[in-house]
Amino acid sequence: MLSSVSQSSTSRAASLLMVPLSALPAQTLKVSLSGALIQITLRQRSTGLYADFDTSTTRLLSGVLCQDRTWLVRDKAIGLPGDFLFADTQGQENPDATAIGSRFILLYRPGWPA
């Protein structure tokens, strides 16, 4: 189940959804977001945490380095209905699989800014 998180901006309040994750070094989950079934695969490597994004049988992004408060998709043309970011709830460290779902949370922003 996804939960909502409010984020304030200078001109409007945007709604972010928290994607539930477990503290595992490798995991794949499917979530329904903005009317699309999205598969997210996360893998911890010695150089960081990496994400893959798929819809149906199509790989849209592969090997995206996950960093604190950095949008992962960044482009509407990729084909995802929104964007994702990891946030460190206790500082400004990049996500690590040992604390995913607790210290490091994955957030989804539906749609694309104009």
C-alpha cells in the first residue's frame, strides 16, 4: 500500500506517494501508479544503490544510480507517468539497502511539472 506525503513548494503543494520497500540488497516490486503497473528493481552494489524501471514487458530505465533527493527519471519522454526520488529521513546520505524503507524512503511524484 502506498502512503501520501505532503511537500510544500513556493507556488503549490504537491502530493508525493511513499513506495513501500524492505531493507534488502536486491528486490523487485510491482506498484500501480497513475494508472500504470510499474516494476521497480533495486540492487545494492559496492558503488551504490541502482534502480531499473519497467512497464509490462518494456524496460524504460536501467542502472539508474539512486542519490539522496535526486529525481531518478527526469524526463516525461521516458514513458513513466511520474518521477521517483529517495530521501534520507535522518540526514543527507545516499540510500543504502540496509536502511531502505526506514531511513531511506522512495517517493513518487505523479505527473510532470509544466
